[in-house]
Amino acid sequence: GVIDLSYGNTGYSNGMTGNGVLMDLLDEPVPGVGTYEDFNTIDWVREKSKDRDRHREITSKSEQSTWALLHSISDAFSGWLLMLLIGLLSGALAGCIDISAHWLTDLKEGVCLSGFWFNHEHCCWGSNQTTFQERDKCPQWQSWAELLGGSSEGAAAYIVNYLMFMLCALLFSFLAVILVRAFAPYACGSGIPEIKTILSGFIIRGYLGKWTLIIKTITLVLAVSSGLSLGKEGPLVHVACCCANILCHLFTKYRQNEAKRREVLSAAAAVGVSVAFGAPIGGVLFSLEEVSYYFPLKTLWRSFFAALVAAFTLRSINPFGDSRLVLFYVEFHTPWHMVELVPFTLLGIFGGLWGALFIRANIAWCRRRKTTRLGHYPVLEVLVVTGITALLSFPNSYTRMSGSELISELFNDCSLLDSSQLCDYNSSENSNTLPDRPAGPGVYTALWQLALALFFKMLVTVVTFGMKVPSGLFIPSMAVGAIVGRLLGVAMEQMALNHHDWLIVKGWCSSGADCITPGLYAMVGAAACLGGVTRMTISLVVIMFELTGGLEYIVPLMAAIMTSKWVADALGREGIYEAHIRLNGYPFLETKEEYGHKTLAQDVMRPRQSDPLLVVLTQEGMSVGEIEGVIADTDYSGFPVVVSQESQRLVGFVLRRDLVISLDNARKRQDGVVSASLVFFLEHVPPQPFSGPPVVKLRGILDLSPFTVTDHTPMAIAVDIFRKLGLRQCLVTHNGRLLGIITKKDILKHMAQMSNRDPDSILFN
Amino acid sequence: GVIDLSYGNTGYSNGMTGNGVLMDLLDEPVPGVGTYEDFNTIDWVREKSKDRDRHREITSKSEQSTWALLHSISDAFSGWLLMLLIGLLSGALAGCIDISAHWLTDLKEGVCLSGFWFNHEHCCWGSNQTTFQERDKCPQWQSWAELLGGSSEGAAAYIVNYLMFMLCALLFSFLAVILVRAFAPYACGSGIPEIKTILSGFIIRGYLGKWTLIIKTITLVLAVSSGLSLGKEGPLVHVACCCANILCHLFTKYRQNEAKRREVLSAAAAVGVSVAFGAPIGGVLFSLEEVSYYFPLKTLWRSFFAALVAAFTLRSINPFGDSRLVLFYVEFHTPWHMVELVPFTLLGIFGGLWGALFIRANIAWCRRRKTTRLGHYPVLEVLVVTGITALLSFPNSYTRMSGSELISELFNDCSLLDSSQLCDYNSSENSNTLPDRPAGPGVYTALWQLALALFFKMLVTVVTFGMKVPSGLFIPSMAVGAIVGRLLGVAMEQMALNHHDWLIVKGWCSSGADCITPGLYAMVGAAACLGGVTRMTISLVVIMFELTGGLEYIVPLMAAIMTSKWVADALGREGIYEAHIRLNGYPFLETKEEYGHKTLAQDVMRPRQSDPLLVVLTQEGMSVGEIEGVIADTDYSGFPVVVSQESQRLVGFVLRRDLVISLDNARKRQDGVVSASLVFFLEHVPPQPFSGPPVVKLRGILDLSPFTVTDHTPMAIAVDIFRKLGLRQCLVTHNGRLLGIITKKDILKHMAQMSNRDPDSILFN
């Protein structure tokens, strides 16, 4: 009956002295409690609570001293400062990427004599030949054949250029894949599927780290320059998110809170698209529609700020040399007519079909890569694909140029001065007006080349997306659509021209007038294909609106994008990013689609009828050894705590990780804790016999407000709760008694089962 | 022991025949069950469940017959069709309103001789004097003095015009207020506070009905034409929502489901702003940021479609005669410079101050109207305010013109041909270039008039907003800001002109150049003031972006709007709409602001410590009479159902309205039900002695998945659950036993109490 003084300075003695004492050693935060393991889902509710507590503390302190007030103000503005930094850094990086990619791409064809660091355009700026087509003749710029063989004409020169082109392409892609494999395996791919998953509350350590940033930036430049059928838009989102994640470490508020950090990452996704297309509003809507999971209004406003800062940073770097903000600036001279909605809708149907087909083919190829021996040779795969791409793309000028150059060319509304092949129209005598334009031989050649380029792009993009190099698919998808659009546009134009008397043309296109803009068709086609692949809707319309700056072209775009989405959805519900998320087995709970089945919570919860009973802890009476036994015997991520085994009345929920850390900590730091020590989750520990070992009090790690639903709750409601509140798990009760548990993984498995897919494809919790 | 056959065809006998029989009469829907009373909050979860069930039924039937398949397809597209109709109707109505308001406004000054139905501009179209300033001399257009007195010059003519101006204004506003009072009291005000509340799940019957639509459309025209300091933008949102609500009745899907209808109303709010400003994207973002509560991505896309349709309908009606989509089209000739961000920020500060001040003054005035005798004479009030407004506004040309004309004039970037007073600059000899512009005497006169107009507008808007006529405050707020902006802009311009050597000007404004655009300052000032009053952020930027169409001016706008919001928020957290919602005591749970207090669910729930115990029903053993007694004794909206009074283990929740209707129905339609009849909420009614009265089975109206939280749940989490899931009530448990209940009203009262406001100001549940 004498208090053993050796326990004097531990929590134990405090716990023993009576009910009034609430503080004890274990109420101090144990390091590690409240953190997450890799490849686990965060608890949004807990993270937001943590942030609210932190905020409340700062606010209440701010009235005490000037220093605390300053701290509170700086805390309030740290979000804005962070956004500014993200905008500046991402804009700067995007500028560097653009400039280097431009230079390296040109390096495949030749070198600038006045300085090898100049790209073709810079090199020829001082030259007299100022038009676009003449720039090839600029004397400072030497093609490889001129440099090595001294001649720029003839078959030999062509072969030298061809070989150097392939050699450079292979070198660039080899460097890219080697760097990715050696330093940052996460730097491959577009990154958007993983970022979507991370934003939904998943943890992938290192995915947004500094090595990923550095390697992704370098290898993106190499991959784009190698001429592979890929774009830089998706990876730019990843780069911006890496910047954001790294900059988050400067501010405690964001460093320590997974939910707050995800708000910043949502804004960074907007920044990525903003710098990719020069479309800040479109970027914000892209983040809202496509990437983000939890997007409060405050984040909307901040991401808009960050997107603007980034766009203006990029513009002041001026990588394209024309101080345009947007990637493809277009201005059309003719308005469109209602009848043209028919071809626009056809483009939408094509976009939807191509989108659905592309997703299936790409997923099948990626699955094959995962499951067969193909996946063991990523470097070889990249080299082979690069080799074939370079081999086939050199002879055709439309595949030889980069994807974004191709799109610019196709969007182009031929003015009279334009000398590109696609604008080779037979102009009438008085070339001052803009009359009808019969196509010249150049146009027909261009059409054949474009048809070949289309075929080539469609095939090669399927195998390219998913290789172990950074690769986005905005540009390849848009290129496919733009080619089809331009082909259709020219066909329509020539039809309207040659058949003015046809009924469908008669009403609105008078003879001798130029009524149809093939460039607009290319734009609509590009939007339709991109829409079919990614299933973006409003953000795509707004991005395109920002490119043209005119509300007039929204209707054609919308008709095509809507048709494309409907057609693609009819053939397969998921976009490319969702398909890749599923392929990788990430635990992503889709927010867009309604859960349509009639099942109840009791059909999904564990344990099932045949399973052993639910493993629970009791709030008193269990020993440390018993609990450690439960932990060792099971692999659940958490355990419900009940009043008693008989009543099964729920008290709270405790996470496995917190429990393990706390018990370890108690054994280490609290003298005398042995396996026989009793564990209490009660607030007030009842008086113990003095002879026994000290008790361990774990009230601090107990979540006293676990979410519960009844067994009769329709799963549609339960799924809604999981989505909207961002839960990890939810307990199921019947008439007030604990019956089971539903985790996010259970829901995903159940959903997979309901749509006849393999439930074991969900890998993580 | 013999079954009384008189019960043969009632649910009772079915219920008695055994556990396997689930169907009984009461399983058929009782008319009225699942509907809501006026001034009550809907249960979003229940409404969405209902819609899911309906959808599932249609989908499952669609495989059975071609007819059902067609029905399923038409059901899927009915949302789009509805959006199309809303867009067309709202666009058409907005066009009519614009045209009539324009005509009536001109009617205050004179009449067209070639046809009284022409407005001034139409009247003079055929005339030779084509410039804007000369149009006053068009011979067909006769001012009232010319028509009545034969002369257009001199003091007598001025007085005749003055009197007719006042007379028309008084007549219009008298008609407006009389029509509102006689036919549709809900047609007054801007409507946005009420629409916000309705969208958050409140029911106000008739607020969006056909009478409100008709009267609001007519009286809006009258009110705008009367020259009162009000705009048509807010009321247009109300008009669009009325259209949407009425059109919803064409489709069962939307007619019968309060949640689905609110999705449509959210889209309609976007349509309203889209037609008000010709800014479809801005309209959608306005709905998202400012008005909507539940805004799924599907709605985002659909509202964009509706907003576009409406904007194009309006453009094809072409009410302004210039086929512009936007209300204020601006094009500026000079870019802005970084240094100018200082005056832009100053405008932001002014906007914030004015916003906060306006809200306080307006709310104080409205509260006075509610509480004193002032509120008893709404017609007189309107007449007095109109009279004073007309009296004071006639002499000053800037107040005589309508608000939107004033704003257009102030936004205007003076070109060389412009002959307005504000553009009276002393041009240099060679008037072909655009050199520096010293202000002429006209500009200084204009500045004085503008200063007086500012003072007048600031005062009169405070008393105008909230009167019993339709009134929006976008235009008055923007007018105030535009005046201040223009004043500052001209001041800056003249300073830069006269002090080229000053340090702050030197670097970027060379002597002789015109560096500053006063029109841009007006635009920035207008945005800042509107931002201060409404606290809109991103939507305001986008609306302004759509007006100018150039990304360059976003930065000044953003700087001003951000500053304005920060300043205004520092002086008072709520925007004008939230302030009016609170003034009216509507149950609106603000989604923008975090709940920052540390209270727990047990501090908010009823019953309190001192109150009597929670009123519960038991799942078996209570008689009809007992339950009716409970209903009569209390006024709660619902009752928890427990296993037994002793265990307090929760089974479900039943709504008062459903209970009353079902018991009435049972008494009427089920033979032999008397007060002593037992009520069962169980699924399987245990066999009853045959001698007793028939039992009433109410399992069907029992919500088996009520939301529960534990008593230790932080209120911040509870509030989050209420917001995100749209709950009406939530039950509170402790260790599995039912302890209390929290309703939305409890939360709002608690929040009012925590911020030291009167909790009894929350009037509705």
C-alpha cells in the first residue's frame, strides 16, 4: 500500500493521484503519433481539426503580445506568399524548359555558328531573310550536312541529316530514361494520375520531392527534344506540384499538415496548366474539374493568383520571342455559320471515338508492359520507340516538326502573305481582297502528308504514353485532332467553293466568297480529341477561349467537346487518368460519378457473416501484452474501442500506428510498464491496487468522434460521406451496438466488384 | 383467436400473417410523406437518395422494353433540354427588359414623333446627325418642353422638362411599388439573399413562382426607368431563377425533387449574371462563388451551357443595337505601368472602406425600417425617395443619365473623335497623333459634376437598396467606384503630364506622351467598390476580364479587388447578401468561413443539462394515442426512435410531418385504428393477441440511417458535416447511447451566440 517512488516522475503516479489530474506524461505529444506511413490514405477530418487547433492557438495568443500578433498576421499571409513563390518558381522553370527544349529540338537539325547555344530562330534574328520560310537560308545556321559534309543539297546531305537527327533523338531519349531510372523513378509519365491520387489524400513519399523536380525538369526537356510523340503539359503540372511541395517546407502551417499542403498542391496544378498554355483561368478550372479533390473557395482564389503570377513570369521570360501569353495564338478572319455545326459535331464524334479507343489501346499496352517481360527492359523500349519514331518522322515535314509547331501550323488561318504549304491557294488576280480560294498543288501534297502523319501519330502515341520518360499527352492528342480537323476543314472549304449551288451551302456562302476557316476546324478537332482522351469539359472550353480570346468560337468548341464526351463516355466511363489510376491500383474514390447500386452498409462492412468477429479493444481491462498480441495477430490499420465485449457500445477508434508508437514509447519512457500493465482508454482511471504494475493511459490517442453509420445506411450515402468528408474508415452500428467497419479500400473493392472488375486490383489502403 | 375479416383488406392482416410478408398498405407512399412545409429546411441526403432510387428504377427498367429505353434516354437528356429552355427564356426576357427600360428611361425626357414606341436612339437612326452628341438635335425626337410648350430653349422649357422628368419618375416608381404590393410581395429587392438561402436548402413557396416572375419583370423595368439609384443585375438573377423554377415543372425529375431543382437554380443564377453582363464564364463563377451551396461538376458544365445559350439569345435580340455581347465594352489604347499599382491599390482601399460602410449604413437603415413605423408606409417611402432622387439628379447630367450609361461614359477611353465633356482635352496642333493631353475646361466642369454625383449616389443608394421595389446594387456600387476611379485617373494623368520630372513619373512616362488611361482607373474603381460590397473575388475578375477581353488588365483588377476584400473583411466579415440574410433571420449556414471555436457537440445539443430529457419514441409498445400526445405536447420537427426507454439505443429517426400524416392516414384508411392501437417501427411485428385493435406499422417512414456524432465531436467537425452533407439534424450519442439532438437552427443559434449576436435572430428551422 505504499506508493513506489520510482514511479514518481512518470505519468503513472499522476494518473493515480485522482480524477482531477488530467495532465500526464503521455498527454505530451509522442513523436510520430498523427503521422502517416507511405502508401496510406490520410484522414482529412483529423488534419483539418489539427489545423483549426493550430489556427485557434495563434489567434488566441495574438492578443497577448505584439510579437504574437505579428506572427498571427504573417501566418495569415503566408498562404499568399507561398502562392507568389510557387508562381514565380514555376513560371521561371517553365520558361527554362521552353527555351532549352526549343534549342535541343533545333540541335537535332543543325548548329548555330555564331554560338551553339542559339536556337535556329535566335540564330537567324540578325539575318536579312525575315520571313518564316526563308529562315532556313540564314547563313549562320548550318545543318549537320553542311557542317560535316560541306553541302546542303543532294542525297548524301539528306542522309547525313537523317542520321544525325536519329542519333540526337536516340541520345536525348537514352539520357532521359537513364537519368529517370538512376535518380528519380517517380519522374516518368505525366504525373497527373498520381497527383490526382495524392490530392485525394494518398501519401507517396518522394513523388513530389526535390530529386523528382530536378530530374523531371531535365528529362522533360530531353524527352520533348527527342521527337517522341509526347507533350510537356502534363509533366509541367507535376513540376509545378513539386515546386509547391518543396516550397511548403518553408512554412510550418503547410509543412506539418497534409490537408493544407493538398490545398497548395491543387493551386499548383492550376499553375502547371497556366504556364503550359498561358491560360490562367483555364488552369484554375482544370484543377477544379480534373485534378482536385478538396477545393474550397479560398483555394480557388489563391490558385488564380498563383496561376496569374506564373503566367506573367513566363511572359516576362518570353520564351517564344513574341511576348504572347498563350501557346497557340489564333485569330480567324471569317465567322462560322450554323450549318457548320454538323462537321463540328462530326469532329466531336471522331474525338470521342479516338479518345475511347486510345484509352483502351494504351491501357492494354501498359498492362502488357506490367505483366510480361516487356517491362523488364524500359531503356531498350524507350530506345526502340525513339528510333522508330525518328526513323519514320524525318521524311514527313509534319511529323519532323515538334507537336506544338504542328498544332500552330494547323490552327493557322492562312493570310495572303503566308507561304506555308498548307496555305498554297491559287489566288485570283487582284490579291488585295480575300476571295474564294481553290486549293493549289501544295495544299494537296500537304493533305497527303497530314494523312500519313495522322496515321503515324495515332499508332505511336499509344505506345509512347506510359514509357519510363516524362510524357504528357495533351499535345499528341491535340495534334491528332488538329490534323483530322484541318483535313475536314479543307474538304469543307473546297466543297463550298466548288458547289455553291448545293442546298446546304447556298443559303450562307455566296459564290466567290471565302466562307470556311480550316484553322477553326483544326482547333475544334484538337479540342474534341483532347476532350475524348481526358474527359475535360468546361476547363477545355475555357483554355481554348483564352487561346482565341473571342466568345464567338465557344459554341463550335462546346458542341464538339460535348459530343466527344458523350460518345467517349458511352464507350467507356473513365478518362485516361482514371484508367491509369485504376491500372496502378491506387485508392482513388471518384467524385464525378454517382454510386448507383442499391447495396447497404451491412453488405460492404467487415467482418462478413462468415468471418470471425470484429476485433475490438475494450476501454479498460486489457493489458499491454494482450493489446500487443492483437496488434501482432492482425494487420488492420485501426481498432474500435468499446465499453465492454458484451455491450459492444462504441467509445472511440484508435489507429494501429498510434497504438504501436504509444505502447513502444510507454515501455521505453515509463518505468515499470510490463506486458501485464493494464491499458486504459478512460478519461479517469479508477484507483488501482498499488502492488500491480503501472497502468498505461492512452486516452490521448483515442479518436473520441469516430464516424458511424447504421447497417441500414444505403452505400450511396456512405460513399457520399467518404467522398465529402475524406474519411479513411467508418464504423457500422446496429441499434447502437458496434457491428463492423468499412474502410475506403472496402468501398473501392466493393465498387470494383459491382462493376465486374477484379476487387484485388485495389492495392493500397 | 379468429381473424376478424373486416381487417382483411388492410395492411393489418398482412402484417399479422407472418414475418415473411413485407408489403402492406402503408408501404404504399402516403400522399404528403416526404414533402416539406413552407419556411423549412430540406434534407439534402433524403432528396438525393430519392433521386438515386428514381434513377436506378429507370435504368433497370430500360432493359425491359424499347419504350422504357427511350424514357431512360429522354430522362438523361432532360437536364440539357431544361438548360436550353432556361437559357432561351431568360435571354429573351432580359432582352425585353433592356429594350423596355431603355424606352421608358428616354420617355422621361421626351417622345419620338415618328412613333412613341421608339426610344431616343431608334428615333434618330434615320436622321443625318450620326454622332452621339448631335443626336439631341434629331428633329423627330421632341423633348417634353418642345412638345408641350413649343420651345426647347430658355428657363420655362427647362422647368417643363424638369417637371415632366419628375412626374414620370414618380409615376413609374408608384406603379412599381403598387404592383409589387398588390400581386407579388416577393418581387421586391434584389432577391439574391433569398436565392442564396433557397439554394442552401430552404423552402420559400412562391418566391420563384410565376406571379413573382411576371411582376418582377414589369416592375424591374419601371424601377430602373424611374431613375432610382438601382440596377437590374441582381433582379435579373431572380428572374432567371423564376424561369428555371417554372420550367422545372415540365420535368418530373426536377419537379419532384428539391435537391435536383436546386441544381437547376444554381445554373439559373449563372444565367442571370450571364445576361446581365454578357459574361457567361463570369456568370458561372459568380454562381459558384457567391450564390450556390451544392454545386457538383455536372452542374458547372450545364450552367455554362445555359449561360452561353442565354448570352447568345440576348445577343441575337441585340437590345443595345451594337451586337456586342457585353454590357460595357472597353478597349484601352495605353498599357499600364507597375507604378500605377499604387493608385490601383488606393482604389482598392477606397472600395473596401465604401463597401464596409455601405453595408453598415444600409443594414442600419433596413433594421430601422423593420422596427420603426417607417416600415408601415412602403409606398410613401418609395415616392419620397424617387422624388428626391429625381429632384436632385436632373440638374446634373451625370446623375440624370442612367447608371449603366454613366458607367459606360466613365469607362470610355477618350479617342480623338470623342466629343463628350470628359474628353474635352486641349489637343495639340496635329491632331493625328495621340500626344499628352492637358485637360480643357470641359474636363474640369465634368470633374466637379462627378464629385457632386458621387456624393449624391453614395447617400441615395444606402436608402434605396431594400425598398419595396426590385433593386440591384451592382450598377450603383460600380457607379460610385467608377466616379472615384475616373477622378483619380484624371488627377494622375494631369500630374504625370505636368510633372514629367518627378521621380515617380520619370522612369516610364516620357514628356509629351500620354501614359495614363483614366478609363482604366474607372474600371478598377468600379470593380473595387463592387468587390467591397459583395465580397466577390474571382468571379468579379473574370466578369471584368470578359468585358475587356484582355489578360493584361487582370493584374490591376486583381490588386484592387484583393485589397478591397481585405480592407472590407477587416471592418466586417460579411458581404451585403449575408448581412441581409442575417437581417431576415434565414437559416443559412455560411460555407466560406471556418467555424473557429473550441466547443463540442455536447455544448450545443438539446436537451441541455437543465432541460427535461430528450423526447423519444420506442420502436414498439407505444400506442397511437401516446404518440399523438407526444406530438401535441411538443413542437419538435422530428423524434428519435429507440429500442427502449431504458437502453436508449438508437434505431432511427422519424419526422413529425411524416408521423402526423401517416397516423391520420392510418386512422382514416385502416379500419379499426383507435388511440389504443399499438404503433410498431419494427420490421417484423410480433404476433398480437387477436382481441386487440389493429396495429399501425410505421417502418416505412422511419429513417433507418440517421446521422450521429458522439458528444465529444468538436463542433467544427459537426458544422462541416452539416455543411457538406446538407443535414437538417444530427443525433448525439455517448458510448452508444442516445443523448441528444443538434439541428441546423441549434448550430446557427450557437454560432450567433459565440460571436456575441442575438441567438433569437435565427427565425426558421
